[in-house]
Amino acid sequence: MTAERKEVDLIKLFRSSLDWESIVSPGDRVICALSGGPDSVALCDLLNRLSRDLDFSLTAVHLNHGIRGTEADSDEKYVVRFCLSQSIPLEADRADVVSLADEKGISLEMAARSARHSFIRNIASRIGCRTIAFGHNANDRVESLLMRLLRGSGGRGLGSLQVIREHEGLTYIRPMLGFFRNEIIDYLDHRDLEYRIDSSNLGESTDRNRIRNVLLPGFIRLAEENGWSGVLESLNRSAELLSDDESMMQTIVGEHEAKISINDKGLKMPADLLSGLPEPVAGRLILAAIEKLDPSVRPEREHISAIMKIAHGKLKGPIDIPGGFTVDLIDEHVVIQEPEDPVEAPLPVEIDLENLPATINFGTTKLIFSLIKCDTDRTLTGVGQSQNTVKLSLNKDSQILILRSPEPGDRMAPLGMDGHTKKLSDIFIDSKIPRRERGLQPIMVDPGRNNEIIALPGLKMVSENAKVSIDSDRVIEVAIQWE
């Protein structure tokens, strides 16, 4: 087959890859992500040719990630030259992906993807465009399939590369998924179009590179030695079928997305919605919700399972998930949000038991300490007639008490638990104390009891070992006031 014939066939395939008339109308704008590599150059050229038939305007976008130094600068210069030669409008910018990866604690690959998508969305909003095209090809889809299969991904990961996907008012299209890389190179050669090669794709520095340059060639060679032909085509077909299934699942999930409430602090979903849906659908809804907060975040299966347990009431929050988010059950809603900066904790305060009464200010709490006599059965509970006081029995050897903020690993034996201890973090969760305010909770420690926590006066909670009885001969009353 001649090169000219191949070009004609590829143009026809590109034209039939999508129902273009349902995606773009005359006068619409389309964005093409243009890296300068062969896939994106071919895509941009094909879109430019198609735009004349369908009367839409094309804009190329290019983001220099600032990772590959002079090579990336050369890519940017090439993209500028290419767009000028084809009279294609170009939007180009630079990003500090290394700093972004450090800030979010994610890989460079994920940081680059996040920066690129944010940049493209901003351009789309500014120029009034809702259709964005990417140059992923059939090889990319096969590589993604194998990479995610080895990572143990489910249908969402295995079928993630779709020809068309709607997200947050934008339409993402990948018209090149039906083309293999060698077909694209043939097209560019016949069109006499130059392109750039990213040297970072040639080694084995990333999972995708190892799949592309080591595993897949070896797999194809092994298959051919055993008489299996068309391995790439078969894998691509499997990925395509998984993409179709994923598209259907996204439609089902989309029917419930309106029930996700989002504000500047995070989002919430009705717990009974998640617990009432089939688990695969609920899991996809959770993933869709997290993606709304930060598209770069990729929770693992264990995080989704933990969130489902919170929705079912089988696990107490808050729990931490990737992206710096916390998840908790609040007012019958699963709430996912960024934790607020903690309030600065007060410094520890020493209370001299020989100089009582005494008034101590601890953050926003005022505590009034007094020595009292134990003469009624009411003191057995450790809580006085006033709900703002607690009573404790002091160790005979105690000379001082320490008032401090919570520390990691703190535990106490609350009254009524037969001496069993409980983590303070769980106590705060049960008492619905926001994480950022926990540093303001006064923790009463008795050095005479090996620094045992004997009370949480702000929560009117006393330790089993500090409970007051008729036989107590040294009792302290603590009255609490809040500013």
C-alpha cells in the first residue's frame, strides 16, 4: 500500500473515529494539547484539516513542565514554529512541576498531569471552549492496560482511556486511540511533518517506560514465538471493551453525582446513599467525589473500603486519605475535606497543690482549682452538682499537677470502663471535637502517678484511678469556664 493511500485511510479513520457533528458545531472552539511529540503533532494536523470541513476554530496549548531543561525549551520552540507554520493559535506557559510534586507529596508524573490539566481548563474557560483533544494512541491504551493490570486496578483504571469523556462541563476526546504508533509515524513522514522525541520516554525510569520498553516488547516476542499474532490489536480490543463498560458505569454514577454537596472546605455525601448503593457503584461515586476536590489524587482500594465502612457506621473517623484530606461521618453525611490548620496549643502549666485555690487560664478555658472535703455520695461520679465541675481524688504523694495539650499516643482509663484505657483521639472523635481544636483541650496529668492522665476537665471526664469515693481524704474540685 502506498504512503498516499495510507494517509487517505488514516484521514477516513480519524473522520469516523467520532461523531464529530454531535461534538462540535460551526463556530465552536476546540483545544488540542500539543507537546511536540509525534502523537500530538499528528492530532493537531488532523484537527486543523478537519476544522476546515466542520468550520470550528482550533487552539493549541503547550505547557513546559520545567523538568527536562534545555530539551523542554527546544520542544516549546518547536511547538511555536509548528503553530506559526500552520497558522494555528497557540497558548503556551511554564510550570514548576518539581515544587508542585513536593508540595502535594505526589510523583513528578502525577504533578505534571495535574498542572497540565489545570492549565488547559483555565485556557478553556478563558476562550470559551468545551472540547479538549488529547493525542493518546492505541499503544498508549495497551501500555495503560498492562500497567494498571499489574497494579491490581479495577475496571475504572483498566478502562480509563476512553475516546470521549464528559467531566465538569468539558468534553475530553481522544480521536487517535484507534491508531497505532507506527501508523502515526507513517502519516507524519508522508506529510513531511517534524516532531520531537522526549528522551525521558526512552529509558526505564518510570513504570510506563518499563512497560513500553521492556515488558511489552518481550511479551510480543514471546507471543510471536508461540504463534500468537496480533497481540497489540487483541490487547487494544480488550482495553476498548473495558472502556465501554467504564463509560456505562460513569453514566450510572453520574445519576447520583448531584447528591454530592461541594463548598470551599470540601464536600459531603449522604451516608445512606453510599450504604444503599451496590458497592462497585458507591466506590466509583466516592472516586468521582474526590476527583472533584483534586483530580490528581488517586486513592487506593483500602481508602475506598475505609470510607465505605464510615458510611455504614462500622468505622469511626476521621481518617486520612491521599491528597491531605480527612474523611468523617458528620450529621449522617460522609464529609471529605482538607483539615484546617490546628489552633496553636497553649504551653504546659504547673499547678502547685500547696497553693490552692488557684485560677489557671489555658487557651480559651479558665480552670479554678480548689481543695474540698468529700462528704456526700454525689462525689462518687466525679462530676459535681454543677455540670461545669469535676472532682478528683488526689494521690497522697502528689505535689503538683500538670495541665498540657494532647500528645500523640495519649491514653486514659475513663471512669466506668473498669480500668480499660482508651485513646484520647477516639475520645475526641466521640465528643465531636474538631481536629484543629484538640490542642486547646486541657489534659490533666499527675506526675505522682507516673504522669498518668487523670482528667479531661473540658470534657468533664475523670480517670477510673482518680475517682472520688467516701474514703477519699484528698479531693480537688475543678470548675471550668469557657471564653
